[in-house]
Amino acid sequence: MVADERRPPDLGPRLVLRRVAVEPRDPDVVYACNTALYRSTDAGRTFVPVKGAPGGDDYHELWIDPDRPARRILGTDQGAVVSLNGGATWSSWYNQPTGQMYHVITDDRFPYHVYGAQQDSGAAEVPSRTSLRDGINMTHFREVTAGGENDSIAPDPRDPERVFGGRVEKLDLRTDQTQSVDPTLLSATCSAATGPCPRLLARDPRVLYFAR
């Protein structure tokens, strides 16, 4: 399967995933994974989107059963969805306890809480254990607004209800208030105009270290 075009088709603003799958019984039908799932019926010359959110904001991989092509699995940021009718309908990823985590850290309370920034779903906090017979469930997860989707998080070792994260923000878990405390806001040497700057959060009981 080779398209006549010398340039790849326009699949939206973020052509970053670029996984391709071909229908086992029709080589002219091609799928491309990106921020939506795209399908071509002319061997890759043109594409149209056939699936988008809420099935997952980014699509990474499409597997089609070569013996039973109606059965297929689509891998997304939030988990996997399954179709048994050639993609006409798909299962949900809400039944899967999955998350694509970038950075994970714990605080110093007992039992400790775990914090992490996750792809396309924001940052979250969850206790390491509970007193409930059924253990940890979705009601124990809490949004951390000072984390973003791929940034570091640093709980205050002196006050577990205070969390630093992102670029840098301070979140008070008692009031759910978030405040920007970025020390580079007044600096002309690093700004959005110069492109992304590296970030790192580290901590000790008295000092918050931040590199940008």
C-alpha cells in the first residue's frame, strides 16, 4: 500500500502518533492514529476522522484481528476500547483503572498519599490505603490543579494539605484554592515566547527547588 502523495495527509494540528493499520481483507482501507482515528478508503490518498473523544484524546495503536477483522482493539491514553463489529460501536474505557503517568511522588503522612500527573486527564491524588473493606475506589481520587498533565508535583513535607506543582502553582487542599508562585514570572530570560523551558521540582522541609 503506497499513496501517490509525496507528503502525508493533513491529520490535524498534532501529527505525532502516526500508527497505521490496514484492513486485512481490503488493503485500500487504511487507519491512522492521531488525536482522532482517521480512515482512508483509497490507499492513503485521503483520510476522514471516524472516531474521536470521548474514546480517548490521543489514539496510539489499532490492532485488527487478521482472522476475524470485525474484532479490533484501539489503544488510547486512558486505556483500551474494543469493537466486535468492525468499528461501528466501541466499548468504554471507564471500566479500566488505567492512567498514563508522567511523574509520581508521595507525601509524608500516614498512610501516605500518592500524587501523579497523567496524560490528558490532569494530576490526581489518591491515598495508599483506606479503612474500607473494598479498598481504594474512584471516590478516593482527587484532582490536583497544581500539576497539569506532565509536570512535577511536590507535597509540602511540613503540611500535607499544601501541594506545589506545575509551573509553579500552590494548591491548598483544604480550600481547593490554587495560586501561582512562579519565581520566573518577572524574568525576561525565560518566557513562552522563547519556547518551553525545562522544569524540575524538588523539596526539603524548608526549601522548594525549581528549574525552568
